[in-house]
Amino acid sequence: MHLRGELTGFECYHEDSSEIIALNPDLGIDHPWRFVLAFSWLGSKWNEFIAAWMAATAYIRATDGIIIDGEDWKFYTAAQARAVVDDNESPATLARLQAIRDELSRKE
């Protein structure tokens, strides 16, 4: 898969929803979910982060599901997940990332 002309990708796999719920009672999940998909990507590749969020957002829109961000254990609705994608795809965010990359390359 390509995003903005750059090869990207992520992993997606099924998790046992009953196990996720049982192991994380603090999440406050109010009903058993039939499916849990886990998405993972390389932390060093921004396009993989974006591609995974795009795929997860599309999935929860189609299934009326939610996203649980494994970094901060926050819940996201489809609309909130779309806002995450939009914010991280914004020209301002992409410009900040390019500035960070440029600064790091000057230090090498």
C-alpha cells in the first residue's frame, strides 16, 4: 500500500475480545464485543501510523465500533478517529514532522 507516494503498511490481527475485556476491567467496556482487531506499525514511520488509523477508522465506521488506543487507553468513536487522522494529515503537522526530520538529518 502507498500513502503520498511512499510505500507503507501495518499489521492487523484478531484478538480474543473476552480476554481483552477481562484483562482490562478499568477500560469500562459496557458490553462484550464480538471482534477485536489489533493494528500495529513501526514507530519510526509516520505514514504507517496514518495508514493504520485510516484502516481502523474505516473498520469502525463500517461496524459501528470503537477504537481503543493502546498507548493511552482512550476510546475513540468513528468521528473522533477521523479527527485524529485529519489532524495528523494536516499541512501544519506534516510541516512540523518535516522540520524534525530536517533537524535530525543535520545532526547526523
